[in-house]
Amino acid sequence: MDLSVLNPWSNDQRPLGPYGSLIQQAELSGHLKKRRDRDISIATDLAREQSPSLQLFQVLRQITAKRKQLDKVNTEIQCRLQDKETNDITHLDTLEIQCRLQDKETNDITHLDTLE
């Protein structure tokens, strides 16, 4: 007897899920008559829709996906805040403008000193 066929949580038959595997196990043991794959997939889909624990798993997957999106947004916000805080040090345009202003102030001061 092949144990992987009897294991409802086996990865070999993942597309049908655990309920499909359980139905298959019941068919092999003679408790259920053989059904077609379409009937099994319909039963599996119906079980997914009606099972509270499987619905909870779906909600948890959705929450995880939303959290990942939120983390990406938060990371982007943090990057932009850091960029804004360090803008005067890291951006060449800003540094160039500051240097020109300082040069102008220095020139103005030296010009006033020469006038005195």
C-alpha cells in the first residue's frame, strides 16, 4: 500500500488540496465510489467556500499581502523622509547653490572691507 496516496496532506496531489486527497483515500478504501476529477474539484471548491478554517486561511493570506504592501509603502515613505532630511548634504544642486551664496557673501564682505 502506497502511503503517499493515503496521506491527505501529501504534496503529490497539491492541486486537489487536503479535501481532494481525503476523498481519494475514501475511494481507495471503498467507502466512496470512484468519482471523476471534475466532481472532486467541485467538492473541494465547495469545501473551501464553506469551511470556516479554510476561509480563515484565505483571510490571513489577504492580510499578509496587505501587510507586505503596507511595508513597501512605509519603506518608501522612510526613504523619502531621509532624502528630505539629507537633501542639503547629498544633492549637488543644493550644494552648488549654497556655495554660490557663500561666495557672494564672502565677496560682498571683502568688497565692503575694501571700501572702508
